Amino acid sequence: MWLRTRRLPTTEAVQDDALAGAPRASAGDGTAAAAAGPAVDEAAPGAAEDAGAPLDDEPERGPLRRCIITRKQGERERMLRFVVGPERRVVPDLTARLPGRGIWLSARADVVENAKIRGAFARAARGPVTVPADLLALLQAGLAGRVGDFVGFARRAGEAVAGFTKAREWLVSGRAVLVLEASDGSVDERARLLSGIRWTLAGEGPPAQDRPVVAVEDDAVGESGPNAGSSSRGGSRARAVRVATPLDAARLGAVFGRDHVVHVAVAAGRLAERLAIETERLSGITGRNGTGA
């Protein structure tokens, strides 16, 4: 007789389970689907020959997954996973932990819309499915919730600070590897935070919406400054700093117990890495600046 053992969840897994931005749901209980509003029924398989491949064509193993629309492979953490519940309703699985075979899409609004229009979910699931009519809004809310929760984790760990003065100090000293700016904040204030620094990766001047990745010269900090993740450029060391605008000032403020926050600086670490990925996924759905190059 074979006995199946179950691993106890790690601290990171427990944290990640809390970050879906909506009540915890399984593929079968319909909790997430109930909040999604009206739904649309997709055609049965075969309605669109190029809409995607069956679920079991590629096993869910390894770090890469293939988008059923673009057919391109990507890191699973940067993609979007969906599962089909017993009632044949498509459920977003932002933590990639719900049971069932996954349907994977690139984290882009146009890809998600194409999947709905072309019947890709039904083709991948090998049968008719119900897709929430407001799937994009559901994804945006869930991803924004994950970003907010990860900012909260970073704050409690002492790895994130808010406000112009503290964010500027971390940026100049070399501690910040990620800067979050309120999406509804003043463009002039963003420029002021990032002013007086030599930009070497994204051209001259502070990063624009289409240039989210910048580099800060470590010369400003001196030889004793942190150089993690830096590279040599003409005798100086360029430290990559990512800038994103994932949430509005009220949402960022709520994390820090304030009415509003415009500037947040995040130190290097696992939480900064997760935040960079989540802001990138969110920006793919909202079209706002994320942290990708």
C-alpha cells in the first residue's frame, strides 16, 4: 500500500496564500467566481482551431509555462494561472496553488481578452466553460491586493519606508532597489525625488512612464555603499533601481496607516523581488508602468 504524505506549509507559503486580494477559494467552491459578476459561456472545443492546446499537452513541471494564446514560454511567477471548477467556471488562481490542471496566460490585458474572444479557455479545458464577464477587473483587483499585501510585509519587516525624505535617503544611500510611486501622484514630485542623480540605463533625466528601469551611480554613496546587483560602467558602478506606479496614493497610504503616500522605497530582498514581479503582472493588466525593462 502506498501512503501519501503531505508537507506542512512554509512561512512563505502561508504568506502567499493570504495575498490573493479576495476571499480564499478553491476551484470547486465558486467563492472567487461569485464575486466576479455576470459571466459568459465559451464555445465548446473546436470553435477556434488556433485558440490553445489541451490542458494535458504539457505537464505542470519546472519553472516555465506556455501561454495558450501567444504559445510563448515564460516564468510561472510572471504569468497568470486559471483553473476550471466542477461547475465549469473559470477561476483566476493568482497564487498558482488551486487544485486542478492550470490554464496559463501571459500577464497582459490583450492576451486575456483574446482568450475570452477566441474560446481559448474552452479549448484548453476540452469542454464548455463559463468565463466571468469582468475577468480583467477581477484580475486587477486581485493583483492590486497582492501588491498592497507585499508592501505591508516589507513595511513590517523594516524593508520599506514611505515619504519623500526617507525614500530619498534610501535611494541616495543605495539601500533602495525598488521605488513605488503613487499612480495619481504629481509628476513633478516624482521628478524631484529622482532628481540630481546621473541616469545611465534609461537615458538622461528621471524615468518616464515608458522607461521604468533606471540606474543610479554608486559614486554618490562612495566605496562603502552597497553594490549588490551592480555592474561596471566606465570606472563607476551602476546600480539598477526599478520604478513602478502600481497603486494610488490612498491605497499606498492605507498600508502605512496614513491618508495617502506618494513615495515608497523598498530594500533588496525576497519581498522586493516578489513586489517587482507582482507590479509587473499588474501593469500588464492595467497598462500602467510596471518594473519590466
